[in-house]
Amino acid sequence: MPQAKTIINKTKTTQPLLSPGHRACAGCGQLLAARMVAESLGPNTVIANATGCLEVTTSPYPETSWGIPWIHSLFENAPAVASGILAALKQRGEDKKIKVVAQGGDGSTFDIGFGLLSGMWERGENILYVCYDNEAYSNTGMQASGATPWGSNTTTTPAGTGGTIDAIGSHQRKKDMIAIALAHGLKYVAETTTGYLMDIKAKVKKALETEGPAYIQILSPCVPGWRIKPDQAVLIGKLAAQTGLYPQLEYVNGELASKTKVADPAPKVDEYLKAQGRFAHLFKGPRGAEQLRYIQDIADENIRKYSLR
């Protein structure tokens, strides 16, 4: 009887740098963005990751979804850990061939780790920092952060039915981290959203070409926190930019080098806000209408400020 032939599959496979099978919500905007970032960074990278959704969903002990050397320490100190990694690489003479990246959500970036991030920038270290901005502390129950936008209903800025300003949800303007990064003299600063995945890749690659600290901020829609459908993260990311609420910007050496213009007329913010349950209260009664006008003013102000038309 003839012997059966063994068929060998010679197709080359490579390990993904951020593997599927993680524990994020279906359609998570942050994981979409993180995958684009990881693919753009390549394998010669070390990542220091702050506490948050990205950490808990991709690295439950003893598992990891990362195909890149990756370390998590505390909520506030990813920038300091990244600085230590860079110092070790310099000692070994490997800092030119291995890129160091720190990353976190808006809670660790805008609030808890803000001081250590500022210190890293002040030292002018060759580290890329990526902020996945989902505009709340999504990992711990949707509390408001310094990135929470005006009018958003969170567990610490709940929407009520009374006539006071507190009834509209958050009544603080979002912290301008782009301006703060520029004030530190960073050579590369950029803002984008998960609505434009190839734009994320392009900006990460440009940041890697820049010597010194760089900052990229990515709006990352959160399915449960924003109360959106699992297939809406990309659409809502597009609308955030197209309305002018979250412009796509790129600064090189402190100068605005590129921007994505909006249509004339730009989509109204109502279209962006209606898709999200966290803003549902704004579509009820005269108090909500007043706040919608105010949010539209914020978008119009951005369009004028950055000349997006």
C-alpha cells in the first residue's frame, strides 16, 4: 500500500503585535486604535502601560495579548517607568534601535499621571506618549475625568431633571492637553480619532521619526460608557472630527503642520451627540437645547481657531 504524502504548509505567519482574544468589549474604540499603534510601532519597541481599560483587557495574569515587550506598574507612573527603560537602553547602547513608548487612557494622562508626564516632557526624553482618550474613567465605572466633555452624563456628573447647571451633566470644559504638550516644547504633537485608522498609523510613524518627546492623542469611543452600539466606534470617531469637536491636527516644531478640514457646512453636533446615550438628556426640554447650542459653539470655535474650512 503506498505511503500517504505529508503536505507541508509553507505559508509564512507572523505573530500579531496586539493579538485578538483579549477581554475588551466588542467594537471597543480603544482596542481598534491600539492595534493601529502597535502595528505602526513594530517589534523593536518597549511599552510602559498605565493602569486602565487597555491594561486590564489585554494582560490579565498570566496572559497577554501583546507581541511587544510590555510592562505595567501603577496608574500614575507609566512615564517614569518609560524613562527608566530608556536609561537602561542607553546604558546598553540600544536606545537608537529600540523605541520606548508610554501609553494610557485619559485618566492617567489628563489627571493621575499628569505630573510625571510633565516631568518626562521637561527632560526632553526620546519617548512617544500615546493617550487613548475615551473621555472618562471607563475601567472603574465611568467617572468624569479631565477629558470629559461638557454635558456628558457620567456617574460623577449625572444628568438630572432640575433647573440648575448641575442637571446637564458635566459642566467643565475638556482640558486642552494638546496646548499643554505644545507648552512643553514638544517637537511632535498630534490629535486624531478611531474614525481614521490609517491616520493613526501615519501619525505614529511620523512621531517615531521625531527625535525627542512626542505626544499623540486619539479619541477612542467606549461602547458601554458612551452607550453606543458595538459597530459605531468608527462612525462616531469620524463625526467627532467632522463636526469640529475633535479636530485632526498635527504640530511639528510647535507649528500647525497639517489639519483635516471639515465640510462647509460642517455636520451639526446634534448628529454626533444623538448617537450616544451619555448625551440623551440634552435632547429633552429647553435646558438641554441651551446646552446643545453651547456645545455647537465649542465646535464652531475650533473650526475658526484652526481654520478648518
